[in-house]
Amino acid sequence: MADRILIVEDEETLCESLQRVFLKKNYDVYGVTSAEAAMEIIEEGMYDVLITDIILPGMNGIELLKKARSVRPELIVVIITAYASVETAVEALRAGAYDYVMKPIIHEEIKKIISNALSQKALMTENMVLKRQIDRNYNFENIIGNSKPIMDVIGEIKKVADAKSSVLLTGDTGTGKELIARAIHYNSLRRNKPFVPVNCNAIPEHLLESELFGYVKGAFTGAASSKKGLFEEADGGTIFFDEIGEISQQLQVKLLRVLEDNEIRPLGTTQSKRVDVRIVTATNRDIDREVKEGRFRDDLFYRINVINIELPPLKERDKDIVLLAEHFKDKYSVELGKKIRSIDHEAMKLMEEYSWPGNVREMQNVIERAVLISDSDQIMKEHLPAGLYGRTSSPANTESKGLSIDEYTKTFILENQENCSEQELADKLGITRKTLWEKRKKWDIRR
């Protein structure tokens, strides 16, 4: 559909001339000679651009601009006049005009202005649609589940979303800590500012400091230009540190300073910059034990642990398994272009009885795989990984209650590596193959 332009000009010759200019560019153009006639049209129909003279019979162009934008806030308004003055220009721009053009009008100039204005409007519309989509994705209704443990988490998020206090998310791998972090941000007063996720495990230690705080040109070999850090990118919004327990003691000191002073210092300069950032962190480690054993600074721990939200493992959310399975089935049916209508009763029973050591992330991977390999409109038992067959509780399930997450993961790898490929093992734990390799290296576990 062509963009629609309404021209208001009491000089009929000029009005017709402008209409011809834009008709040649395939716009849908209509012209009137008074502001009153223009307002009737604006109230009745949708126009993208209003081009109006300032001096008009009756209501003038500035008054028309104000009334039109009160009815259609998204309307682009361009003012034209023969009586150019700084005061008039300022008044028009303050009232919401996109631009200001003087007579005699140069056709190429006004065509370029309108083209730029419409491009900007298209980008704004796209951003608004994207923002609405993000808001829908991370509102509370889209946190799948109605079991008591997950409803308790949602209740906690609602209470703390608008606070500036730091939040620490704890829980097993794959429980959805980033989803909860985004829900906190997009339901807070900071929702219109950036949400910046940082995976502390994915960025090499020697690069993490420059990524967080930025650097100035010449700060080190290869720093050919200055670069903003992630803290500065997140200014006004939220920065989410996933796997916060992985950062070094040296970086812990610098992060503590940011939390205390609300200032960052880019590499290569002595000048600090103020930032307004909310900190949300997450870890699947036993962070209390890390503090007691001296691997994590207690002063930093107290700073990030103002509000602690413990995410429940999927085995404690047994009532949510069917809901999650159906959700992922629908999601991946759309993404993979498959028409999967249901999950077979026997397959669903297997999933309900399985303990899900990799939690929601493991289930997501299992359903994605099942949708991909299914050759019918149903997910059957045979489409599920072999690990779900014949075992409905995780290895060492009864013995593992006193184990830390790291100890449990190590035990799980040792007891399952003979029967699973590396990818299957990673999927069951809800981690990547790279992370699995790193854990093997850390614990010297060989296949």
C-alpha cells in the first residue's frame, strides 16, 4: 500500500504542483486549501504525512500541527512557509514538526525530506512492533507453568521488578535463569532501555575486562579506536551476568567498585564515567560454598545478593511438564515447518516420569529433536532420546541429595558417558559440548 500524503496549501497552483510531484513518486496524495478541511480528513482517515503551509485562512499551520498530532501522534508533519523566521521554525519543531521548508520550494529538496521522514517512520514502526513482541515474550503470562514453585518465583519477580536492587538468580543448570532475568527487566521501569546479557564463561578472561568497561584508542596493541564497554551500552537498563562465579578475583574487585561507585573506567584512561545500571546475576554453583572457601569475594557476594531468587528444578515442577512439552512442541513445529499436532500418551508418560537433570533446557532440546525427526503429525516414544527409556530417575538420584551441583554433574558424566554420545550427554545436562569439554578438562574425566 502506497504511503499517503495530505497537502494543505491555500495557493491552489502550488497545491496542485506539489500533488503532481508526489504522484510521480507513486504516493497516494490528496490536497486541500484550509486547515479545517484537513482536520476533517485526518480525523476520518489514516495519513502518513501532512505537508502544511503556516499562513492559512482561519486556523494557521501551527495550530493544525498541534491538533493533527493530538489526533494522530504518529503523523509526520512538514511545515512550509514564505515567512521564514527562527522563532517560527522553533515553534513548529517544538510542536512536533519533522522539518521546516521555505518557499520557493525546491522539488528535489522536499522529495528527499519526505522520503527520509517515511524511512524513519518505517524504522520506528518496526521497532515498536519488535518491542511489543519482546514485551509479549517476557510478560509473566509467558513464563510457562502453574505449579506452586514457579508461581512463587513469578510472585517474587513482581515484587522486585521495579526496584534498583541487585538480584542473584540461583538454581540448577537449565532452569531458565536468563528468561527470568529478562522478565525482571521487561517488567520494570527500565524496560525501554537496553538489556545486556554477559556470559562470563563464554568470554575469555583476558578479554572480559575490556568487554565490560571498554577502552580508549591506543590502550593496548590492536586498540585502533575507542570502544564502549557493555556497562556503558547498558546505561539506564539492566546488565545480566550469567555464570558470575566464573570471574577471577581481580575482576571481582573491579566489579565491586562499579557496584559501589556507579562508575566505570575504560582501559587506557584515568577518567571515570558514571553509569546507571541494574545488576542481575546468575550462577549454578553453590555460591555460599565458593565464598566460604575463598574463591568468591564475600563483599561482592553481599552486593549482588540483595535479592535472591532460587529457581526450582523441573523435577519439582512435575505439574508443568505437560504444559512445557506442549509449548515446545508448538514452538518448534512453527520454526521447523512441521505439522506436529500432538504428543503420544506413552511418550508424554515417559517425560512425566523422567527426572530431567538438565531441566527445562534439556526438555527443550528433547522436544526440538523429536519434532525434527518425526515423520508423522505426532511425537511418539521412539522419537525421544534413548536416555529416557527404561530409566525414570537420574543416576545416583537417591545418593545425590547432599551433593553440590558440580559434584552431581561430575557424577552424572561418569555414570552416563559409556552409554551416551557427547552431544546426548551435553543435551541431558542442558549445556553445550564446549562446556562439557571444559568440565571434563577441569575434572580430568576421560572417555
